[in-house]
Amino acid sequence: MESAGMTANKKVYALIGGIASGKTAVSDILGELGACIVDADVISRKVTAVGSAGEKAFIKHFPDCVIDGVPNRKLIREKVFNDEKALKTLNKITHPLILAEIDRQVAESSCTTIVVMPLPIGLSRYDGVLNVYTPIEKRIDRIIKRDNITKELALNMINAQLSDEQAAEKSDFTFVNDGNLDKLRQSVTKWWNIFVEK
């Protein structure tokens, strides 16, 4: 398969990492350094927005999560992270739509591109894979505070993704995000200067 980078004659990197690991913090820094950012989370909301094919599929496959004719994202999240079959259904709906929009945005970008991916799919298509690691205790605290959910659901969300070890194995470079933004910025900038600005 042709790589995402080859399609536009430019470098395209995937940025992976577990939920609440700090992918946005890293992509923000890379954006400041000059990268074009393609965010799969933003795309996911776009392809399942009101009136979209994704929303229609949600209504069809998750009728118990629909309120007043509109899919309730919180209910869907609670359902899929407590039901493996439901999670597979969700992924079958969203992954093709997300990948198609990623490809479209990558093709239109004009610089080194970072694709931020909560779920690392199709990694072989990229010129390199970057990973963000944050200790699991910090991630649990962030999710609970951010989403106002139980620790059990936060753990289910984490366990539905790659383990830290699996993510590291799939990556060419790992950024450690322990909460020190200056330290993280130095690490990301060093990577950029070596591999992009070389």
C-alpha cells in the first residue's frame, strides 16, 4: 500500500498514545514548530455530526443511546467501553469514515504532517510513528476530572486501547509526558530539529 507520505511527496507521521496521554499537547507544540496537524478526534466528531452518514449509522446501531432523535455521545461511550461487541460495531462505523477524511486532509496539506490518532490504525501507511507516554495513574486522574466519569469507566477506556508496551513497540520515537510542559517542549523540539529540520 502506498504510504500516506508518498501520496503528497512529503513526510507524514502518525502520533499515537493512550487516552489522556497528552497527544494534544505534543501536536500543539509540533504545530507551533511548523507542522500541519490532522486530528482524528476532530475528524471523528465531523463524520458523526448531525445529518452525517455516521450519525445515521449511530441511530441505526445504537437506538438505546438516542435521545430525542439524536445520538447521545456520553451514552454511546458508556455502552461501547462496557461491551466489546458494541465497541467493534462503533469501530466498523467510524474507522472507514475517519480514514477517508484523514487521507483527504493529508493530500491537501502543504508541509510535514502529523496525524493525531487515538486509535492507531493503518500505521504502516506513515513515514514514521510517534508515541506519547504518560504514567497510567496520571491518565486515570485526567480522564475522571475531564469527563466526570467513574474510575471503572476510565480504566475500561484505557484497557480498550493498546497497552503502553504495545504502543512503544509500534513507534519509532516516544515522548514522555510526566506533566512538565517545558520538558515536553524541549523533547518535541529536539525531535523536530533532528528529523524534520535536518
